[in-house]
Amino acid sequence: MDNRPIGFFDSGLGGLTSIPHIMKQLPDERIIFFGDTARTPYGSKSPDTIRQFTMQIGDFLVKNDVKMIVIACNTVSATCLEDLRAAYPQIPVIGVISPTAAVVAKSCSEEDRIGIIATKVTVRSCAYEARIQEKHQGLHTFSKACPAFVPLIEEGIIDNAIMDLTIQYYLDDFIRENRINTLVLGCTHYPLIAANIRKLYPDLRIISSSKEVATAVKIELAARDMFAVPQRSDDLENVFYASDLSENFVNMIKTILGREEDELNIKFKNLDL
Ligand code: DGL
């Protein structure tokens, strides 16, 4: 049993999309979330820069006495998972790619045509292909970097024609030419445009990294006997930090968690020390 909070982080607000899945599956757990909104997007930056930012966030979460770190970001999972594990051997560190690849490997067959959409860094790393092939050789995968999605989502440009056109710009040919029938949202920002994607390509099966990581957290906590014991609801305070408290970050937390601002503990934290 361990009542310390679980630390989550992302380059921005995308990682928030994993929080409702955690709250549903693990209602007794307390969460500290950090979104590096001042420095987003990570997905087009160099691995060295991503590593430097990631270690700052890791130190911040560890100083806040988290019992586990969840990298709610595919880009960081693809580049720095092992760096974080080496830096904090005392706590488990979980990335989003392996749990998502495991679901793809289990639920897809050789007949499927699996598209993986992600940031440039994630696509260049080939981390998805490697993890999927390790678990299920012979699956057909195709990757596509979609670098304009994250800046638009961070700006809140979602439910409109600009986003729909951007999706079509990246995905129309990709889906048609490769005959994709299954699409992996290999970026935790992308569940925020899943409804647009479903509307444009209603026959696609969608697998989301934000959802699959919740199951991995549950399995890890069970294996280490680290579940929190049920607490009074006022002790269950979650904290949401951002390195830039933009209006859109605050609005997104409210939308994703379905709570009002005064019910949420939202704080500013500059890590660029
Ligand atoms: N949400 C992030 C991911 O899952 C990265 C977005 C970005 O900063 O480019 O890859």
C-alpha cells in the first residue's frame, strides 16, 4: 500500500487525456500532473533538448515524492524512457509506447493494415514498429508524422474546418495508399481530435495510447503492492502544474475532467531554472 501520488507529465496538455482513464480505473490514486506548456511542442525538437527538459521534470516530480512516474507523452517515451529509469531506480517509470504496442500486437492480425500517427521524433525513433514486431512479428505497420496537429491542439483549434483540413492533408493519401484499417494515435494530444478523425474516416478502428497506459499503471501498482488505500475525498487532491498557465490549458483540464476551475488545483511552475 502506498498513498503517495502518481506523477504524470507531457510536453503540454496532451497527457491530460490519460487522466480520466486513470481516474476511472484507479479512483483512489492521487495525481500530480506537469504539462510543459511553455516549451511545447517537443515532437520536432532534438533528442538532447527533449532529454534535458525531461530530466528537469523528473527531478520536480521526484522532489514531490511521487511513487511512480508515468510518461504521458509518446515523444518522451520514444527518446528518454531508459534515461528516466536510470536516474530514478527507486521508483517505477512507465512509458506509453509499450502498453499501446502490446494492445496492437494482441488485437491485430497479419490481414490488418496498421497506421501509426505521431510526432516527427516518435516516427523517426521507430519505437512503435520495434515494440509491435517484438510482440507480434509479421504485422503490417505504416507510420506518418503529423507535426501540425500538436500546435493546433495546444491553441484549441479543434472543432472546426481548419483541423478537419489538416487531418485530411496528412491522412487522406496515407490511409488510401496504404489501405489502413487500424489507426494508432501515437501522441497523447491526438485523442482530442479523435472525433474529427472518426467523422472523416468512420470505418477506421482507433487505438489510443492515452487509454492503454492506464491498464499498464494498474498492472505495475498491483505487481509492487503499491495501490493507495481508499481516502476521504478531500485528501484526494490532484494537482495540475503547467510551465505556462495558458487559458487553453485551463479550459482543456475543465473539458477533459468535466470539472469547474474552482474544483481543480491548477498551479504554475517554471522549471527553466
Ligand atoms: N503529447 C506528446 C506525444 O505524445 C507530444 C507532443 C509534442 O510536444 O510534440 O508525443
